[in-house]
Amino acid sequence: MTKQLGSAVERNRLRRRLRHLVEDEVGAGNVPAGALLISAGPSAKDLDPPALRSQVRGLFQGLRQRIEIGAP
């Protein structure tokens, strides 16, 4: 997370929110196997929890689709 996201408090808050959402998706079996690096842009800190969850789910759905069709 870069300083573009805001203060250390804001960056850590977003980091905790993302970690929780990813753990939920892993627990639900929605995350493909492998190592992941997730980066958030400055607008992510302004998303409400349902919108951020939707973005994370969309990220994993797109990743699964790319893996299934073998896209680079």
C-alpha cells in the first residue's frame, strides 16, 4: 500500500479490511490456488464495505475465468 492511499491509519484500515475479505473468500473456496498479491488504488479507501467486497469477489471471479480458459 502506498502513501497515495492516505495516512498510516487509513492504509492499515484498508489492509485489515482487505485481509478479512480475502480470508472470507478463501474460506468459501472462491480463491484459486497459488500466491496472490493484491494492490489497492487510492479510491479503494472510499468504498463502503459492500462495494469493497463486490470488488474483491469480482477480482477472484475474473482470475478464475482466466485460469479456466488458460489466458496469459
